[in-house]
Amino acid sequence: MHTQQTFTIHSLVLAALLWLGSVSAHAIGPVTPLALYGPEAFYTVERKGKTIGHYRLQFEQQPDRLNVNVEMQLQIRVLALFNYRFDYRAQEQWTADGRLQRLEISIDDDGSLKTHSIQRQQNQLCRVEADNCAPLGEQLLTSNHWHPYLPQQQQLLNTLTGEVSQLNVTELGRDTLQLGDETIVATHYQLGGDLDDTHSWYDQNGRWLGMEFSARDGSRIRVRLQERL
């Protein structure tokens, strides 16, 4: 495989992460993603103007918790010389009062397998490693990006590394985006800090519309929300 063609995915999907015992600078309360997205939100992933995969969010609201399932699948083909695959899956569980309770992640990066398990123990989120639980913080959002409070955070739980990334979010103004026949005025953010290259867009209600970042070869990767069918 030609390694120069591979790229780092933030994410999602970013990707995301790195102080032990850190606490988010802004309060995080309960949200209602079903009102923002419906039961599912589907995004295309594009590179050099071509679709290379998809990103999917699925929400299940129960009386005592919110379950969020995340899936991203990518495939890049370059003639007969190169074929790169990336498969990412995450399951988030949130309490009724808006606290992340559990996060399970599996990643297949072109055959390289990795998993992360995050659990809340004694009011702290921690990364489970064998019989140990490495503390991460009391209250953190994930780099799965759907949460409307994400642009107000200074730290983020990175779902690719299982650690904590520092953010320095800058609002870059308003952009006009097209979602099917709908024209949306979106707020454009640069996440900064450990995710300085990542730009993300949210509408006025906090719905995540997509993001953009650089691949290792310098090309831009764009994640775009698609119209509900």
C-alpha cells in the first residue's frame, strides 16, 4: 500500500483529546437530538470532489437514557495501485441529565484493528485498560460532533485515540450551505488547539452540518449532511 495516499481522519469521527482528569469549561446539559436530526442523520464524505464514503448518526431516546450509534465507512481507490479502507463504529450512552455514561469504539484502519472503552466510574469518565481505569474528566463531549454544545467546549473526548484533546474554538462567521432545496445560514467554526486543522459548521439550532480537514497528502476531506429522505 502506498502510505503517501493514506490520511488521518479527525473525527469523526477526530476525531479529540489529551488531559487526564480534565473537566469541560462549559456546562453540558441534556439535549434532544431527535428534534435536530430525527432518528438518523446521514453524511457523505468527499475527497477531491468525489464521494469516498459515508458517516451516519442514529439516535434512540429512552426514558432514562439516550443511545447514539455512529458509523463511518471510507474507501479510496487509485487505479489498480491503491485501495484504502476505513471502518469506524461507536456506541454512546448518555444519561437523562446529559452526562456521557459509556462509549464503545471499534476501528478498522485498513486492516489495523483498534478498540476503546470509556466508562463512568465514581463520577469520572475513564478509559478502561485491562484492570485499570485511566481518568479523563467528569464531563466531556465526543468527537462524533453531533452535540450542539461542542463549539463551546475547550476539551473533547477523541474517539480515535481514547484520550482528551484541547480545543481553542474560533467563530469564523456565517456561510450559506445548501441542503437539498433548503438554503441554510451556518456558523463556521475552526476547532483550534489539537484539532487546529478541523473546520465545522452548525446551524442556528445547533445541528451539525458537516466538517472539513486535510488529508495526509494535503487534499481536503469534507463531510456533508444530506437531505432526509
